[in-house]
Amino acid sequence: MKQVDGGKLLASLGDGIKEVRGRLTPDAPMDRVTWFRAGGLAELMFQPHDTDDLVTFLKLVPDEVPVMVVGVGSNLLVRDGGIRGVVVRLSAKGFGDLELVGDNRIKAGAICPDKNIAAMALDNSIAGFEFYYGIPGSIGGALRMNAGANGGETKDLVAEVHAVDRKGNTYVLSNADMGYSYRHSKAPDGLIFTHAVFQGHAGDRGEIREKMDAVRQHRETVQPIREKTGGSTFKNPEEHSAWKLIDEAGCRGLMIGGAQMSPMHCNFMINTGQATGYELEYLGETVRSRVLEHSGVMLQWEIKRVGNFMPGYEIKEFLGRATA
């Protein structure tokens, strides 16, 4: 059942759309975008040519039309009813730049893969970026959620963040403006990050490579990196490891339809084949319910869930047990 009508939305933007240089796709299939390979359609997807093109487009979109941005889709679960409004998908051509801009400073476009900035830092003997080598996502997502691993966090590196708001206004935010905390930033949801400048420090290339090799080996050994997954499903609660709580609650390998908590790393949810967005989210809510019942700890989603449910397949946020 089709839940969106991108052609109608595109037509409503008027003649000004002729000035837009990027790619516009009505009824865009999000299962081709997300690493879970599941989910419905985006009513209208826009892939801007560059920041100026993004500004031009946003000024055409009426205030009542929702706008959201996606990067490489590594941390995103799209519901089967699709996404209303506009999905902005940044492309490498306009937002994948990566360059040295000062003493141990690196400028990175929002769609630049995290591991690429780590590789550039290695090539230039800049320390502090090693943890990015193990994060499967892009810089835009890292900025939004203060991505971290292996003892490092995005907040430790950010010097300034460049962004565009819903009306096409541009901003430069400081580290303090981002309001970082564990796996979270207080930057307004409507901001679209275009690029950022990161500050590292001088390091020994051999030591940097050694740390990156350790990160790579850890991922390959304990994480299901070759599966259709979104990375860590739940945030680590204070003084706890999410995977241990999930394991102790008997949820390692738990399956609902084609969705499974990985037997290899049980805080990774995977699509074993043809899982729907509904099955993936329902599995996650079931795990939250069982963990709370077993340990008294309420897990919080790290995966970003967006879009609408299909009629008859709604899932209520866990309030005591998962219900559908």
C-alpha cells in the first residue's frame, strides 16, 4: 500500500524548482539507502549539488512540509509506511570534501565516511581520530549524535560546524554551541550539517597506525560488519554495557520474522534476509521489555527510527512491554 505521493509534492514547489541543480526523486525507496535494507518510500528525495543548491531548494519548501536529512543510512531504521515530506540525501560530490586546513586541523564534508578522516589523519601524523576508523557512518551523523568508540568521542575533536537551517539560512557553530553529551547533541533538529572542522594533535604515525589496527581487529572479531545492520542498537546505560544486559536477558540471537539480535554481538540488530521495518523495530522493543524485566534497566535506542507505520502495524513505544 503506497503511503506517499511524491509527484504531487514536487509539483507543489512551483517554477522555482527549475533553478535547482540537484537530483529530485519522487517516491524514493529508502530500502536502497539504509544499511538495514528495509523500510518504505520517501515522499520526495533531494540530492543537492552543493551547499548553495541546498539553500536554493530549502527556500522553496513550504514551512508545513517536513524536511529531514540522511547520510549513508548506517544508523537509520525507516518504517514501512514511508517518510512524509522531503528527505535530503547529501552526496559525495558536493559534501564529501576532505582537506587539511591548518595545524593538525581537518575539514570534512558531512557525507565523508568516518574512516576516511581517520585515514587522512594517519597520513599526516595527526592523533585523536583513530576511533573514527571503527565507526560505520559519515561525519554528519557523527556530529549529530556525538559518535564515539574505543574511548574517543566526536566532541573531543570538533572545532566548528557549518550548517543550513530549514529556511536556507547558514550558521557556524562552535563546540559549545553543539551541546554535546553521551551520544547526543543539543543542536536543533532542523539544522542540516554541511561540513565541519576538526582539531587533532601531533602524533607518531606508527602509534596512530597501531591504534587503528586495534580498532579494525576489534570490529572484525566481535561485530557482524558483513551483515545488514545499523551498528549498535541501544546506548550503553550508565555503569552498564547494553550487550551484557541483552545477553543476560536471554536475547542473544532472538528473532522476530527476518530480524535478529546478532549471535555474534547481541547489541547489533541485523536483517537476515527480508526483514521489514516493522519486524526490526518490534524486535528492538521486545528486547527493551525483556531487559527491563530482567535487570530493571531501561535501554534507550541508539538507532534513529523515522517515518510512518503501515496501517495495522503500529508499534507503541515500550511502556512496560512491547505491544503491537
